[in-house]
Amino acid sequence: MLGVRMISILEALPGATGPSLAERMHLAFSQDGKLAESPQFEFRPQQQRMAELVGDALEKNRALVVEAATGVGKSLAYLIPAATFALEQKRKAIICTHTINLQEQLIHKDIPIVKKIVGDFHAELLKGRNNYLCPTRLKSAFAQTGDLFSTSEAAELQLLMEWQRENPTGTLSEMDFTPGARLWSMVRSEPHACTPRRCPPGSGCVYQEVRRRMAAADVLVLNHTLFFTLLASSEEVLAEDANFIFPRDFVVLDEAHTIENIAAQAFGIHVTEGNLRFELGRLYNPKTRKGFFQSVGDSDAIREVTQTIGAAEMFFREAESRCKFSGPYGKEFRIREAGLTENSLALPLQRVANFALKAGDAAKSESQKLELLDIAKRLTALRVELGAFLDQTEEGHVYWAERGGGDTHNLSLHSAPIDVSPKLEEIFFSGGKACVFTSATLGVGDDEQLGYFRRRVGAEKARAASIESPFDFRRQMQLYLVKRMPEPKDAAYGDALQEKIEHFLDLSQGRAFVLFTSYSQLTAMADRLEDFCDERGWRLLVQGRGMPRHQMLAEFKKDVHSILFGTDSFWTGVDVPGEALSNVIITRLPFAVPDHPVVASRLEHLEEQGLNSFSEYSVPEAILKLRQGVGRLIRTRKDKGIIAILDPRLLTKPYGRAFMASLPDCPVEILG
């Protein structure tokens, strides 16, 4: 009965002059609409308004930027109009998120609800193809075990064979062990070696099966990075007449506050010493004497690749010596001029690629030929990227080198566009494309038109809306500020910070996130507070001490009085409803470190335009990050708790007013 009645309300026949999609969303989300038939439904005018705005943007092929605060229920507010529109217009909805948690929530929790409302449809979760095991490549690798793999790798390969037999539809993230990087590169899905022709229906190839289902899906869920990869890769794009990836598709980008940085990374150059060493080692590894050149028995090719491995080592050490890293722990060095060092790798890489092509042509098996052609293509791409980096051919890009941690040499060379807004405007906001950008934190201060975010991503032509939270923050949240604290460089700062953290932890009986902007400060405070927590029987979970992030969160939720010390990744995308998280302590305002080359270049770019980079970039970015951190506390109507911000600049600096205007309206207590 539900499905029949819903069709009459949500479905409009093509060409019909019935109610618009926005009007039908208003009705569906009303107090007596279809959603209200669920006992779990809670009428929220904010959610209803967002669904109307999304419906209007999709139906009119327009762009919408909408901030929907925590509690609005934005997932259903975009999924129901998106699924309805996709089914009626036979267009594909692409839903992009930043975090795995949200992707899992959409697929396993929200989309089943949407199907009860709009009727059944085909939804797929798409992971990057590197996550998929290719059985065709696996069998081929197994047949060449003696030539390709060391003894330990051969044992791992046997494990993979057994795992694949028991888990024919599994992916890397579902494995109960982690295969070595070199072995995985030989058996995962790759564009040239895992194709519809080599892996036809019935071959058991999970990626090709997902690809076929993807083409038939009504709704696709994927992450932002994969979306931009598909957008940029001509081999992966499935249709030349696509709006984005598919014909007549449309896009909803959730967690859109991350888009500027993800796009900058996607549109840049990335050449790592480790990756180059890795690709050459697939052809021949001098230590193990294994690889494809060993398999085909080409001694000249083996000699060439061995020499090139040595040349690569010399090239990267020379490049590293020319980078003036700040001390032994400095990670990044900005390269302001072309010609960091001579491109001594161009010819060796070309010669090795030619040997790989020649070996591929002479290969006895189709699988071996495709593997060699794939490596040749990758080496050629690395050679081209390396040349572009050294010559600094891309105008408006920032170039830098990055040094890996640990004892192993691993220099990486990067570039990124300083301003991504022109490129994003071209992709999303020109030519009448339907797209929605949404997040709980897009606005700065009291700017309801979201001007800062729209300028950063080229969305100035898009419609903008800001939808407030339905939560009662005056009842649910208490904010504490401090008027006086020593400067972080002051010797007294550590004692003062420890005293304040202990005070607020006692206030909430643990049950707290303590968020830091500096990892060194985090570890120093963790050492100071170990005894304090032990005395009270509170478990202290410290980021960077061996426990993965997802496990830290699981342990935190399980132990109701535990305390978690976290830095950057815990400020955003973490959801802990209930009493386990009753206190968020923020040690410093989260201003971005201005010495990272990307941040520094953005600041310079604004100054060159005659703008104040601190007020135009540093402050807005810190406000958005602070809003993310504060937003960890209240996740449902039942949550209650405190926020303590231990940075007096909120009260003593003129820009503090902009920070305060961006925080929820709640009681404030100022401590001396």
C-alpha cells in the first residue's frame, strides 16, 4: 500500500503539468506526508526546506550550495529528491562524500529508507579500482610465481588464492590480512590488465561486475577523491557526452567543505621516489632477482633497469640536497623556480619503458604482454610528470618537495593549483548542470549567502542557502571561554594548559575529546595527564601511539568515561552521539600552519590582489575548522555537554567576534 500511494505523490510523468518536484518534496516531508507514516519520523521544517531547495535545483538544472547544520537530516533531504529525479528522468545520481563512515551510512541506513518512500531502485557503492582483486591477474601471477615473487611473497600469494576462493566478491578493505604492496599491485584491478574483454561476465572479476552494475545503477555513492579521479581520467569516463561522468548525470557533493583541498590535489602533479622505485622493481628487483624482465629472460633489459634504479637514487638524493628543509624534521620545501636539478632520469626512464614495450611484444602470453604494456605506460607517465615538475610548466601552480619520515629515503615532488575556483566553476557551475554542494559547515560569521565558500570553489553563480539546526543549543550546550592564558612559547603555558584540561575533565567525569592543533603539544599533554587519568580510572586514548583511528573511536564509544586526545583528523567527520562524548576541549584556535607551500601560496595570491590574507583566508579557514570541532559534541536532540575553548584570543582579538558569531547560540561562561 505504501509503494502505491507514494507513487501518486512523488511521481510525475514526463511532460505532465502536475506539481513541481519542490512542491512534491514539501508534501513528502510534511507532518502528514509519506515520511510521517514511519514511527521514527520526526517532522523538521529545516529538512523539508532543504528537500524543496534540492528538488528545485535538480528540476531546473541549476547549482545549489546549501549549509545544513547538524540535526537537519540533510542525507534524506537530498537523497529523496535525488532518487525521485533520477527515476523519473532516467538520469544517474552521483552522491559523493569525503568519509567512509558517511558512505556506509548512506548505503546501509539511509538508502533503504529512501526505497520505502520512492520505490525500489538500483544503488551502488563504488570504491577505487585499486581496492578490487582481479582473479584473472591473480591466476596469471600464480602461474609465474617462480619468476615474479620472493618466497615470502609466494606464501602471501597462496593466502590470497585461498581468500579469493572463500570471498569471491570481497575487496581489499574486507581482508583479514594486508598483502604486501608489490604483491597487491600484481593482482589488483588495473586499467590495461583488467578489462571487459579479459574479464568478461562469468569470469568472477568483482571490479568488472561492479562496473557493469555501475552503468545500470540509478544512484552511485563514492568518495570525492574517486569522483575527481574518474572526472580526470579519460580511460575511466564511460561516456564522452557526460555532464560529469555519465550521460545526463547529476551530482550531490556532501561534506563539501573539503572540496577545495581535494580538487587541488586531484589537479596537481605527484611523483614519489617510492612509487618510481616500485614500478621499476616490478620489472626487476636486483635484491630478489625477480620481476617481469626475469620472467621473459631479457638480460639487456635487466641491465638497463638496474642502472635506472641507481640513476633514480642519485637523482632524488641530488634533488633532496638542493631543498633547504627547515632542520632535520622539516617536511616540505617550496620550489619557486624551474630547474631544481637536471632531469637525469628522462632518458633512462624512456629506455626502460621501450624495453618493457619490446618485451611485451615478444611475450608468450596475453597476460604478460598486458602487464608489461601497463608498466611501460606508468613509467612514461612518471617521466612526463617529472619533466613538468622540473620545468614548472603549469602556470598558477605551487611546486614543492616533501620528505618522508623514518630512515628510508622517500622524497616526493608535488604541484597544485593555487586557486581551484576557475577549474571548479568550469566543471560544476557553467553550462546549466544540476549539482548540489552541501555540508554542516560552509558559512563564516553571519554570512547566510556563504560568500567565502562560494568564492573559494567558483560557485558565485550558484544559489545559496543556510539552514539552521533544529537543536536547542541554549538547553543542550554550555560554552566555557578563558580570559587569560600564557603564550604557548611561555614556559608557564604547559602547566596552565594542564590545569585547565584537568578542571574540565573533572567537570564531565572524563567522556571527552581534547583536540589539539599540534602533535608535539598533544604528546606533551598526554604524558602530563597519564597519572591524572589513571588515578580516576579513566582510559586515555592518544592519537599516534599505535592504535588506528577507527579502533580509537570504537574503544572510546565502548568505555563511557574514556578520554581521547586527537589532532587534525578528529576535528571533523567523527560521530559519537550519547553520553560517551559530553565534553569537547579545544586547546587552540585551529589556524592553518602558514609554512605549508599550498597555504603559503594561497596567502601570497591574495596579497598580490591587494587583499589582507589573514582576514580573507586564515580567519575564515580557522572558523570553519573550529565549527567542525565544536560540531562533534551535539549530534542528537538528546545530547548534552560542554565546550571549553582554552584560547583567550576569542576574547582579546578583534577577529574573535567573527569566531563567536559562527558558534551556536548557547550559554557562555568566561573564566579568568
